[in-house]
Amino acid sequence: EMLGKVLCTVLFMGALQSLAEASQGHISVVLLGATGDLAKKYLWQGLFQLYMDQVSSGHSFTFHGAALTALEPGQRLMFDVLKDLSCPPDEAPDRCAVLKDQFLKLSQYHQLKTAENYTALNREIETLLRQEGLEEAGRIFYFSVPPFAYTEIARHINSSCRPPAGAWLRVVLEKPFGHDLQSAQQLAAELTGFFREEEMYRVDHYLGKQAVAHILPFRDQNRQFLDAIWNRHHVERVEIVLKETVDAKGRTSFYEQYGVIRDVLQNHLTEALMFLIMELPANVSRAEEVLQHKLQSFQSLWGLEKHSAVLGQYQAYASQVQEELQEAQDYVSTTPTFAGVLIRSDSLRWEGVPFLLTSGKALDERVGYARVLFKNRAYCTQSETLRDAGHSQCKAKQIIFYFGHGALDTPAVLVSRNLFRPVMPKDSWKEAVAQTDLNIFGQPLSDYYVYSPVKERDAYSVLISNIYHGRKDFFITTENLLASWGFWTPLLDSISHQPLRLYPGGVENQHLLDFEMVSGGLAFTLAEPAKLLNPSRQMPSDFRAIQSKFRQSPLVSAWPEDLISQLASDIENTASRSVARSGQFHLALSGGSSPVILFQRLARHHYAFPWKHTHIWLVDERCVPLTDTESNFFSLHNHLLQSVRVPYFNIHPMPVHLNQRLCVEEDRGTELYAKDIVALVANASFDLVLLGVGTDGHTASLFPRSENGLEGAPTVVLTESPVKPHQRMSLSLPLINKARQVFVLVLGKGKHDITTLLSRVGHEPRKWPISGVSPGSGQMVWYVDYEALLG
């Protein structure tokens, strides 16, 4: 054994000596977790590929495998892996043998467990370089270890293993990077204490897949064709899919913590989506520009809600969890193994275009792709057999970035022949010969221009090369990471206890996981067969049995998101009935914070709403300029009006700001608003008034013991609020009670006390103005969430 160590050292020194003369600088690569699964499967092969590619670059290298395992057993494990390294098929056998021999000589194993171990490694690197007369160019530390170990390793590297001034440090981090936004922020903050942002390279190996890595270059090189059609006017939808046939067996410990959304959608599929929808920078080779444009795309995405996703779990998962994690027989897992998610953007380019992200385990095939499907307005009279793929405008028009596996079993870029012949770099992509018996998305392969890589490269080899070259745009920055978690965490929180669709797995799934877009969200197309529902499997319920009346009026109660969804649908149905009856819909809306999520829901999901025939009125307003953030109209405009097509003359803000004065009685703003209502609203009877309730029982801007607005003739009044801004304008109680329908929205635990009180009191509007709301010839409906109702 001693002889072996000496021999290794001699060979190691000899390999360094042979490279010393021409070296432009030395690079030390330290692979932490050198004997783990990821290192065995991909990382050592990727490092060997880097060495083969760069051996003549002028840099010299040493490779340091490191782990917690003691020196001798760790060394044996590592060299067992290195012996199986292979060269690409096009590499000459003689050259391959020489390069592999050199790589083995340049590789050493170290136990890195204590601060002293890191100090010793640093001393060894410095000694070798000094003896060989080499300048240090930089060091790469690849963290192929669990994230809980990151902070301690980072501390050791920072304190005792940094390269000297003038040499760079690159630290490579593997996912998962946190579990949600809060944990990602915490991990990022800890690492920022030891490394600068430019030193950290967070790996998402999908960015190394050749088809994914080529999305931006493809868009850049084909601007002449794409500039006119890469937008909402021409794109019907975008699909990004990763399907697996394997299940989670053997990995349920990881999967129970993460699930399919955290494992695949939040990172791999989201990154591919960003490449597709981001604005192209002027120079796609400039990492800073690419990263900035990606961040801008994140900011354009609508927030995800529970209805944005459909979720499933293969049947055998529960028993696998029970077996592997020693859980009880009645243990219920709400971890999704399948997810389809609808994402939308409010950017001018993509407004209205659905982006569908889908992934799952135990599905019918293993395949990954990003597919851009274009709209097709053509109708061809002749039969399909007579159509020529290159000229027929009736065949589907699409661009597909095929990640691998599936029918093609190779990375590829496919462009419909009736779109354009793409520009592809001949040094790295070649046109493939069409296989006549192969169909992709229902079309023969001959309907596409098909390109595959000249030399197929493993994703990790691509990424390790980019680390060497310092290409940051192939990695996840801290800002990028937190933007992604900020986008996905609200959805993850909202579905944490959502019942999942059970599916048998594989081809037996048939149409069970098919889904469709409904009311701005997603829903499974088929009902779940009863035979899949296990009666002993008690899924958590999102609903409770609640009385159907509150203060002798109908009551709707649910968790907030479901309640808002129901309220928005009921408002749309009321609007449609009103327009059918009279040709218009007069809607009076209250201010405050509670209606904001309702406004957002109406803006984003109710595309059939008859906005063209809708008049928007305000129930009340604060006496501030309409551009003030305290203004109810300002909030209404920000969250609803700017996103829907209401005719300008159908919007009626309260005239609180006249003659450069706010709510001065002589300016008669209340009379002006009342006259408008009488002139435009038949019988001054709104079709629908939406109200809220304050903790003191006020509604609109009608407060307890108010001098104005609680009785008398129906009109518009000035009132005084106990909180700033004190002056308000409000519809009076008699005017509200003339409405055909009144909906009252009550949200949150803070409203529980007043809700309980109101359930007991009678008609006492001077004490509690909301108790005086009772439409004379209309209907009143209460929408109260569980927290307000039950505490």
C-alpha cells in the first residue's frame, strides 16, 4: 500500500512536470462527495471530458476527489470509478488511452472532514505548484453533497482553502436550493457570508441539455423568421413536459419532502420556460444581459393559485412510503407525483397565451420537450393525403425543442416545414435524415426540419465546461433562485393539503390525467373512477358542513381562495343575466383590502365577463386625490380596470376632488354623483352592490352613530371616519337597499368577533350599520370565509 502511494505521487508529479512548461496557469478541481452516486454516474465523466477538451488549452490541471470516508477506503472507491471512465466514440483509441492514463495520474483522493483537512489540502496544492513553478489560475469546488452540509464546507473553504489573490474561485452547488422561498433565502444568506455572487454556480442540469441550451441561440439566429410570430398574436400555447416511466421507489424519503413541483417544475421546466418567453437581449452571449432579461420575465408572470394546477399521485406511492419510511398503515401522503400547471404572463408579447408545465412519475413514456404551437387560421379543402408538408398551411405549425429519450431518443430541434427552414450552426447541429415510420405529435417526421447535435454531450459535461469558461448564464443566480421560489411558493402553500387524483401508473392511466383549461385555471377532463378511490384512504377535506343561512340571508362559506372563486363566478353570472335582461350591468364596488383578491380573480380568470356592457360605480371613497394610494379608485384601477376592457365612459369614480379641493360641501360632489346615478341607473337600483364589514360593524363609509346616510331619502353623502383619512363619500343605506342584489364579503380571523356579534343582533344600524342592509325588493348573500365564521 505504501509503495502504491509513493508510485501515485511520483506519477502525479511527472504529469504536472509535463504540462508545466506551456501552462498559462494551473486549475485545481476539488470534487466534494467524490464517491457518491452523482459523482459516479456523471461528475467524474464530466471532469474527464473537460480534461480531454482542455488538455491543449495551456492550462494545467489537478483533480482532487474528497469525501468524509477515510483515506484508504475512499481512495479505492474513487479509483474504481475512474477506471471505468470512457472516451466519446469519435476519439482515437490510442489518444483515449493516453488521456485516461494522464487523468488518473492527476487525480488524488482526500478525506475532508475537519478544518485541519482543508488546511492540509490548501498546503498540498500550494506546495505542488511551488515545486513545479506553476502560477495558480483558479480553483473549482464542486459540492456534490446534501445542502445541509453547504454552510460548514463553505466556512472551511473561505477560511483556509481560498486561492491566492489574482486567482479565481468557482463554487458549484447542486439542487435542492431550499424547500420554499423562506428556506432558499436562509441558505442564500448563509452562503453569501462566505462567497461572492460571481463565485457561486448553482447547477440545474437541464440548462446543460443540448436542446435546452440551444433555445436562446436558436431564437437569436432565427430572428428574421421569429420576430414577427414569437408573440400572442401567433402562438396558441407553449407546452413544457417531462414524463417519466419510473416511480419514486427507493427515493420516497426525498420525494415526501419535495414532490414533483419542487423536484422538476420549480427548476428544470421553469428555466426552459424563461428561455422561451424572455425578451432576447441584444447579445445572447453576454451572461449579465441574459440573466437580467430572465428576471424581468419572472416579474411578468401572474401569481399562481390553487386552481392553476391539477395534481395526481400514483396508487402504489402510499404503500411505498409506508414501507420505506416505516409509516403507519393509516398514514396519508399529500405529496403529488404528477402535476400540470397553467402559467400566464401579462407582458405585451405573451398576454393571453397559456404556458402548460407538466411532469410526473409512473407515466406512459420517458420523454422531455418544449413545444411552441402556433395558431392556424387556414382550412384546406383537399384531403390530407394530397397535402405536401412543405407547403400545406393546414398542417400544425410548431417548433419543438426535444430534450431526449422518447420516440427520437436523441436531443433534437424540430421546425414544421410549413413555417420556415431554420438557421442552425453547422459545426454543432446537423440535419437528420427523416425516419418515415416515425410520428411526432401525430405527424410524420418528414413534416419537420429535424436537427440533432453533431456530437451528443452529456448535460454535466456541458455544464462543467461552462464552469471552466465562467459562463454564468447557464447557472442559477441568487436573484434568479429567489424569484423562482417567490413565484412557486404561494402555489405550494395553497395545495399542501389538497386531495390528489389517484392514477394506476403507466399505460393504464389512459385519459385519467388529461386536463383542460377552465375559467382561467386547470381541471381534469374526466371524473376519477370510483374504483381508484380507496375508502380507507381519508383525504384531508377543504370544506366543512356550514349552515346555509346568516342573518336570514343565504350564506356561502369556504376557505378564502375557494370563496373568492365562487364570488367571482356569481358576480359574472349576475352580470350576464342583467345584460340579457336590460342590455347593461350596473356594479357598485366597495374599497378596502378584502376585495383586492376578488378584483385580481375577475381580471385574470373571467374572460367571458360582459365588461363591454358593464358600468362600474363606487360604493364609497376616501377624500384623497384619485391618484393617491389611499384612494379606493386607485386600488380598483390597479387590480382590475387596467386589465379588462370596460368602456371609458362606463367607469364612474366618485367626485371627491373638485376645483382642486377635496370633499368641500359647496362643490356639491355628492349631488353630482347622485344625479349621475339617477340618470344612468334605472330607478337608481344597482344590479349588484358589493359590501364589506369593518370590525366595528361599519359598511361602505357608513360608521356607527353616523349623522349622515343611515336613513332618509336614497342619496350620496359625506361622512366622517374614525381613522384617517377622516373625510369620506358614500352611498347611503337607503340607496344601497334599493339594489337588486347585495353581496357582503367578510374575510379573515380578525373579523370573527364582529361576525359572531352580527349573527345575534337584530336591525340596529345606528350601532352596527351593516345590520341595516336589507334590500327592499332584492336579495342579499353573505360570503364569509371559515376563519371569519369559525375563528
